[in-house]
Amino acid sequence: MAIASQTAAAPTLIGSVQRALRLLEAVASHPDGAPAKQLARETGLPLPTTYHLLRTLTHEGYLLRDKGAFHLGEAAARLARGGAVQNRRTKIEGSLARWRDEIGVPVYFALYRDGEIELIAVADTANAPAVEEWADFRETGHAHAIGQCLLGQLDQRSRQDHLDRHRVEALTPYTVRNRRMLLDRLDGLGRMEPLVERQEYALGTVCAAIPLTVGSVAATLAISLPLHQEERLLPAIERLRSEIGGLFSSFALSISI
């Protein structure tokens, strides 16, 4: 039997990629741009190699050339935005996980963007699992606490538009029966009142959601529990609501995700 080598193989490095990344870093260090000769000096690359890589990066949109100087292009900006988005998402997930552990319930964060319900992050555990998304959350907002809480924050026109595209239909025997009943329920909510939903989306599950609005963007924090633990629902959501100020700064950053 052959014995596997205990020495890890050295990674295969692509030199041209390394050189291109060094050039991007050099360009990023010059807010007003820099010419090819200066970039070649700073990176220690031969001038012909520098020109070749700069042309390639410009063609791919990572750089722009203006009056002989190279600047970061839109493709590089997208990479930066992607990193910022991931950083915000990580902060959100960390906040949700902390409250999941302290309150002992699954915690959800969602927002309403571009006419649709978007579940941004969920924190749960094997012992306290999140509700299974057996029917698309975006299409069934009338039936779950997250969706109802978001719809309750919209103006009348936006709410009607959503319900025109996503019809009110019964998912369980407890789902709100029709659009009129749903609208009456939403109109009766207080501005910061938690919305409670019992078995309307999934049998054996109760949920509650807190409205969270930043500017014109509707968002929500929500929790869920098995039906047999329903007595924990209101104390848990009230505890989360009482701490909303401390969480607000983390979640406000997520609106641009």
C-alpha cells in the first residue's frame, strides 16, 4: 500500500493574476489616478508587462483610462460593494444569533424591496429550528407574520399592488380568508405593535413580527415557536422589542443590501 506524503503540496500560483492584483492595489492608492509608468515603478513590474495588464484590466472594466491616468472602474467598484454588503450581512447574522441564543427562539430579518418580500437572514438551531419555507415567502406574505408585518408598513397603493400580484389564498385552515379581512387586520395595527400569526402559514407554528422602518424601507424582525410553546411567544417578542434600540444601528445598515 502506498503511503501518502505527509508534506502538503505547494499551492500553484498564477503569476499574471498576482501582477494584475498588485496593479489594482496600486491604482486604488491613487484617488486621482496614476499613469502607467508610475504604476510600473510602484509595483516593480516591467513597463511592457504593465501596459499589457492595464489594457486587459481596462477592457474588462476593472480600470478606466482618462487623460493618460488609470482609475478604478465599475467592475472594481462592484467588488468593493460586494465586500461591504457581505460585511453588513455578517453583522446582521451576528446580531440575530446573539438574540437567538439569549431568547432561545429562531430570529428572522426581512425587508420589502422592489415590490417583493425578501428574507435577508435567519438564525436558528437544531433544537429551535426555523419554520420550513414550504411555500415561497414572497408569494405568501398574506399568510405569515413576516409578510403581514411588512405589508402593514406599506402605503395603500403599494399594498394593493402587492396583493394584485400575490393573491390571498388559504394555506391552512387558519389562513386569513380573503383580501378584505387581511386589509382590515393590517389597518387595525398600531405603528409599533407586534403582529402575531397563529398557524396561518404552517400548522403547529406561531410567529410574531416587529415592524422596523428606516426612511421609506419597510423591514421586520420576527420569531417563531412551536404551537405547544405559544405561551413563550409574547414575552419573547416583547423582550426583542424592548431591545430594538440597541439593535437598530446594525439593522439600519442592512437596508442597502
